[in-house]
Amino acid sequence: MRGGPIGLVMLLADKTFKEAKKLVEGSDVDLDVDDKEANKLLLIEFDKYDFHFSGLKSRKLMREELKPIRVPRFFAPLTKESSGEGWKYLIDRGLTAEDILASKVMVATLNSPWDVAEAVGKSLNVKGRKKITNLVFDFLKKKTPLQQDQIISALNEFDLDKRFAIPLEEALVALKYRNRAVFPVINHGKVYGWVARDFTGKSSLKVMNSQGPFKFTTVWNFDAVKNSSQIVICEGIISALKCGKDTAIATLGKMITDEQIGLLKTTEAKEVFICLDVDAQAEAIALKQVLLASFDAVYNISLPAIKTVKCPACGGRHDISNRDLPSMTQMPCGNEIPKAQIAYLFKKADYKDAGDYTHEEMKRFIQLAKVTDTDTFLFGAGVFKES
């Protein structure tokens, strides 16, 4: 069963998503469950179910063999010329042109079934290309799995030659990732998966990953850092790029597996900096104790507890910390907002993570980590290192 704590409350208390979210976040929400019903819930044999948080690694996927995957021929390097909208999105997120090119970001060159028909069926006549268009629409409508036997069956149904199977499969994959910046996950020169971010702001799924166990058995940017003496561990790719394209990796989630740690041990790293998101500090502390057994020095980077909130006065977005707010807080725009209203806005907003800062700001946070990391300050860098 999926959904983490919110999904669990929705299921057991029969609450809507909004009600369950408020309850999990600590708001005062009444549950219509009497003592008898509550006691019944305690008798559920939870070991029969697989509850997991969104960031927890799936055991089933982790058991899959890590294999290189084929990059569709209909993916192209993302440049200002190939996708102006995608390029602008990444630049607006604070990445440099050098970041984008060094990361080998890709973009789909197909955006519609008609594009697929023109690309795959360019040797066919108008009638043949129309068949391919209808086939693609059929796949999109039925959400048929992208498997070779399914595609060959569809080609037979539309009276098309099976030689189109492989290019059609690659075209359907590219179509799935249209309007997304596709970051390949490369290990020893081979692509094992990719992470694709929507750059239109219109998709309900901001991030889509390719299938396979790559998120659990490798890390993004491994080849660039394997000979570095310093490594910064981040959750996401944007955060890693802000921390340095030559020294930072992305684990693609809060939970880091033994396989990923084992991969980091094969590098030349002497110093490791942990830069997980602000809401994952418990995971960061636990990870530090594990890494200190294998690396000379490990530091936790402390990001400020700052959120970006929408100003109710001017409509702009401002960085706010909830520490020591006066009764009337003057926003950067000059307008004064009551403390209670700021506290409410702060609770609803997300913390700023590494990906929200500039390269220069993250460089300073990394440098400060040796001073601000509590364990290191009190006991020294290698105090937990096994002898």
C-alpha cells in the first residue's frame, strides 16, 4: 500500500486528503473514530502490508539487475536552439549554460502523434503515416505498456511492417517525456536511467523517472566526481549542480541505500559533505554516522530554516524565517504583515533547499559546514571513525 502517513490516515480514518494532511501536520482535526473502532485498528496485521514513504526505496526494484538502457534516437541535447522554453526554465532555476551542457541534458524532439508519424514513417506514403498516427493515438488512449510484443501486435493490427517496432517504441518513449528537461544518470560512461523535469509548469507530475533500479544502485554525476577528493551528497540534481558540477552527486531521494554508499566508497573522496533537504535532517545525521566509518571527514551542511512565501500585500515572493518574528513584520517590499498571518503563510510554504540558492551561496554554506557542524565542532572530524 502506498501513500505514507497521509495515505494511512486517509485509509484508516476515512478522511479526505486535505483533512489527513492537516492531521499529519499537527493541526487540530477531530477523527470520527470511537474507542471500539480504534481498538480494531490496533489489531490490523500491518506486517502483511508494505507501507512506505514516498522517499523510501522499494525493495522489489532494488533486487532488479542494473542494466544500461537505450537512449531514444528522438532525444537531442537540450540547447537554446533545440528548446528555448526548456533552456529558459533551467536558466531561471539558476543553472548556468556550462551546468546544462556538462550534465548532458536532453529534450524530446517529438511532441505529437503527427511528429511520430513523420519521423518513424518517413518512408511511407500518406496512408501509411496516417496509420502510424492512429496507432500512436490508440496507445495514448489505452495507456498500453511500452513492450515490444504489444507494439508488434499493434503494428499487425494496423497492417504495418514489424520493422517499425524499435523506432516506434523509441518514439513513444520520447513522446512520454515531451516538454521535459531529461537528465541522464550515467555510470562509467553508460546511461542507466534518467530524471525528467517538466519545464512548462502545466503537468501535474513535475518529475518523471525512467523505469529500473538506477535510483537505488547508482547516483547522478558519479563519473564527474569519482576522482575528486571532496564529494557533496544531495538529494536532487538541481541541488547537486548548485553545490558544484565537479564535486556533487544526487542520490535521487532522501533514503540512501547500501549500494549507493558502496559506490561512493570506490571514489577518491577524503571529505564528504551531506546536503540533504531541510526536512531530512534526521536522515542526514544517521547517514553521517554511517559514512564516518569509511571517510576521513564527514560534515553536515546546515541550510537556514527559510521559506519563500507569497506576500499577501504585493503578491511577490519573499524569503522569510519564522525565528523571532515581531508582532508586525515588515516584508522586503515594505508592507507590514501581522505575525499570525506570516506564521500561517510560513507553515504552508516549503523550505528553501540547495536548489533554491545560487552557486555562490552554496559554496559559502559548504565552507561553513566545518565550523557549524555540531559533532565536528565538539569532537573533531574523525571522532566516530572506526579504528
